[in-house]
Amino acid sequence: MITVVTPVFFGGHHHLRDAYESLRQQEMPPGWEWQWCVQEDGTTDIPHYLLPDDPRISYDSSLPGRAGVARTMALARASGELVRTLDADDLLLPGALSRDIEVLRRVAWCTSAGLDLHPDGTTVPGPYDPADGPLPKDLFFTEQRENRLSVLAANLAAHTDLVRALGGWPALTGAETVGLLLALEAVTPGEFIAEPSMLYRRHSNQTTASPCYWNAEWNQARLTLALGRATVLRSLGWTWPPVLS
């Protein structure tokens, strides 16, 4: 099983049903199934009326703590040996989960290309995607230190036990996906999938569209913490071997 984790908050729930439809249409490899863990950041229970009666969906709410806390709380219900991120306003492209599963037979984590989806329906590829295949050592750490990360960190899949071992997503006010990405890279090699797996919806209500999200002091603090954790993990020399199946 692969568990798809989706945080959602009141005001950011309007595309949740579209996200489900993109998940429902995934063609899975023989013997595989998916589980969708939707975690509300808050206690309004607003997503309930948007979610269909599907036994593969697990929904819960919790005290507000922003997306990183919501993602990690969802891990309490994760049954899959693999875990994959999907934000509530984004869409999986055909074959996304199958490609993740195939790559995660070789390595412990992977990230993949995405397409920006604009309100007029046009899509634009990421301009700085790495090459397909195994990732160079310390690539993302080096890029993030120079503030030029080449991938969308929210487009990530990994072995669930590894994510748990790293404490899940850090409890940051943003960039928690970057924090986990850098921690994964610090302890084990990963791969990049060049075929796009997700439509990243650009709209005025998304969290990262808010000016306050990009407060320079807050943003620097988040990235300092993310880079600091990765630095400490490297210094410990602790590594994670992929569990192949």
C-alpha cells in the first residue's frame, strides 16, 4: 500500500474533491492499493461534506499547527509501507503513484517533476528540474543554501518508516516539505522522476500566495532550521538503507 497524505485547512478546501478524483483515477501496479489520509489543520470538519464514501479515505482533524503538523498527524493513520504527499489544491497526473512505487523499489525516497496549473488552464513545467534518475549527493542541500531549490519539495514519496524515523515533517510555519526533503537527502540517496506527476495549482488563496508567508525574517528562520537539521544529520554519519520489496 502507498499512503497519500493531504493536509487541508478551512479556506483551502475548495479543490479537495478534484484532488480525490485525480487519486481515484490512478492505475495501480498489480497487488498495490492506495490509502488517502486527509488531515485538517483545525477542527471545523469542513472537508467532511466534500469527501465521498470511500473506505480508502481516512479523515481526521486536530488542533491547528499549520501544514507540517497536519502532515505528521496524518502519519498516525498511515498503513502503507510507502507515503506520498499531495496538497489539497493539487492534482496527481496519470501514472504518478505507479512511477513512485517502481522507483522506491530501488531507493528510499524520490521526488518528481510537476507542472504549474494556472487559473486559465495553461500549464508550465518547472524551469530547473534535475536530470532523470539518481540524484547527485547533496544537490538539494547545496541548492537551498544558495536559495535556488530546483524541485517542488511537496512532490515527494518515501518509505514510511524512514519518514517516521526522521520525525515526519518538521513543525515549521512553512517550508516543512523542504525540511523533510533535506533530511531525507542527508541520510540516504534518492532519485528524481522527470515525467511530471502533479499539477501544482496556482491561485490567489494558496498559502504561499500570502505576502505574510514570505516575511523575510520568518522565511529565513524556517530555512535556517531546515538546513541546520540536515547539517547535524550529516555530522552524525547515520544512514538509512532502502528496504526493497
